[in-house]
Amino acid sequence: MSMEDKAKIFKALLDLGLTKNEAKVYIALIGLGEAKASEISRKSGVVREKTYKVLKSLEEKKLVKVIDGQPTRWRVVSPSEVFKPVIENRKKVVIEMEEVLEELQKIYNISRERGGKEELNVWEVSEKDLENYLTNLLETCKERLYILATPLTLDMFHNPIMLKYLKRLYKMRGEIKIFTWIEDENIHTPARLSNYGDVYILDGDPIEYSIILIDEYAGFMVKDGRSSIIYFSDRKIGESLLDIFRALYGNGISITDYIELYDATGSLEGLDTLRDYKLKEMMISIFSELITNIGRGLSREDKNRLHDAISVSVKNTLARYFKSYEELSLTEKIKLLKMLLKKTMNKNEIHVSLDKFHNNLYLNISLSLDKDVLYEYYEYLFNTPWFPNPIIILMDYEIKEVGYRRVNPVFTVNKKEGRVNIQYIYKAKENIKIPI
């Protein structure tokens, strides 16, 4: 395997969700065929102690399997068997976009054939003209700007002229939505644009074209490398492209979630926890209802045991997604859990903060709930001032694990506004100073 091929495979594995060490071990093992941990460690460059953990992680992902014997050996599962379903799933995301692009190309071809018979609404422009056309359109944009941009095209919007028009539309309360991809964990480029509008990150590989739609009637399709640039000014085309952006809403993840994840862990490890939020929201709801129903009949001591058992279960599950979870500080863990809480209760407005004053800690949680849900929880909250959510329960557990003890929480329920405010108060045991 050449160095170029190895680098290409390494990047592809990262795109498919493997960590750097997982990718190194996987490539080494696929070259060895079947090997011991010591052999895999030597070939991959990953230290032996970590190699065992990485192999276990790859085994859980069904990428490798253990061969019984002494010493233990490992073998790679057929790559096509594992990765083909993942790749097929990602392809579905761009099918509708590709179909619309084909239709646009047909419209463009027909327009060129008609010549002077009727007004042309689609033109092919040069790279030199792109910026002039775009700045002129942005200058007149009054309501909406939708952008689907590859990382390469997104760079264009960071020049001072473009930023000036984005800022102008933002101040006019115009709607700005940007859809893009992240490469090499570079969240900074799209994150800067989030100062002016809503930025969403898409899964899978970037498509070939970028699309810019201005006020739903004019815009551009730009091929990466700018070898082909199509300019259109036609409301029918705009409406067709609008269908693409509507389809993207369900597939994009807010850049805010990426920023919070990166802020908490220092990397984008555990990205899978940001996806499939509807399913996760449903599972959290089931878990919460179980806690509520079981907890009603328990004593305070038994309820604390239940909460601890739940916390350990949630913690172990998180550790599968975030290998460095146990290495995070308490503050970083709370940041991470706050981000996950917001994702799993996505319809609710949530605010979480962890404040320290002298040797006391204050975990403040404020959230809005549908009134029917609020009434269900009211009896539970009244008898035990604790919100029955497994992620909030884990926050409490992590705080106690570093040496704090919880004293009586303070909570208020505003049934009229549908809002719950909870403050959990903790004191350091033996009055010792504990870093957070």
C-alpha cells in the first residue's frame, strides 16, 4: 500500500466516524490480516496499552473480531459488509439535490437553444464575474439568503465585502441559512459565519456543486474549482431550489452543537450523539417516564440508589461515544451534558449553568415544558425536588463524585408559563477546596 493510498484510506475512515487511533489500528490490522496486539501496536504506531482499548472499541463497532486462542488475535471483518450500508445511507441525503440539479441543467440547455426567441433566465458566467454578480445581488437582498456551500466555496464568504453584506442583511432581520460540511475538524470557518445567520453541518461527503439562493428567485450554482458557474434569475428555478433547502433542514445539525461539543471535549469525538435526535428524544422520554413512575413509590434513600444506577448506565453509554469522557474536568462534563440535554429535549427552551461561590456549587437549570407534560411532572417534583431526566441526574452524580454533597434543592414551577426553574446546591465535603 503506497503512502498516498494509506493517507486516502485514513481520511476516509475518519469521515466514516473512526478516531485517529482507531483508523491507524484498523489500517494496520487490515494489512496484517490476523495479528496479536503487540504486532498491531508495532505496525500502527499506537502504544500497546491503548491498542487494547482501541481494538475493544473496533470490536464493539463490529469492525474487527477476536480469534480465540493463546495469545488472543484479531482479524478485520469484511469492509464491504460493514461500511457499504453506511455509505448507501449517506448517498440518500444527496439524491434529491442531484435530481433538482439535473432539472436545472435541462432548463439551462433549453434556454441556450432558444437564443433570442424569449428572454433568457439562465446564464453561464466566468469566475471573474461571479463576485461582481454576487455582490450586486447581495446588495439588493431584502429577505432571504440560503447557501449550500462546499468547504471550498464557503471560504468566499469570508472576504470583507461579503461579510459586509451578510452583516447588513442580519441587521435588517433578514433570514440567513447556511448549509455546509466540516473537513479535518475545522469548525472555525463555518462558526465565524454563525454570527450572521443559522449555520447547519451536513453529514457525508460534500456534493459537487454549491448553491446560492437570494430572495427565492436569483442565485448561482458553482461547481467546486469554479470550472462551471451558472447564474439564474427565475422564480420557478428558485422554487425548485427552495425544495432542496427544505429537505436539508432535517439532515443538518446546528453549528452551535458542534461548537459546544468542541468546547467541552477539545475535539469532535462523539459526533454520533448529535445525530438522530428524534429517536434519542423518544428514548429519553421513555427513560424519564420510567424514572417518574418507579420513583413515586420509593423512599428517598431508594430513589437515590435508583438515580445512581441510572447515572452509571448513562455514563457507561457515553463512554462508548467519548473515549476521553473520564479525562474531562467537571466543568467540561457539565458542558457536554448540557449540549446533549439540549439535543434530546430539542423542542424545549433550556438554560443550564454551573456556578461556584466559595466552597459551594450551584447547578441552575431552567426549562420550558408543554403544559400537559408539566402537570405530569408536578406531583413528582413536589414530592422529590428533582427533574426526572437521566442526563440531569448524571450531572448531579458527577458533581457528587468529585467530593460535593447535595443539600436541599430549590425549585419553582410556573404552570401558567410552563416553566420549571431548579437550583441544586452543593457543599464541599469537609470544607476542602475541590477544583472544577
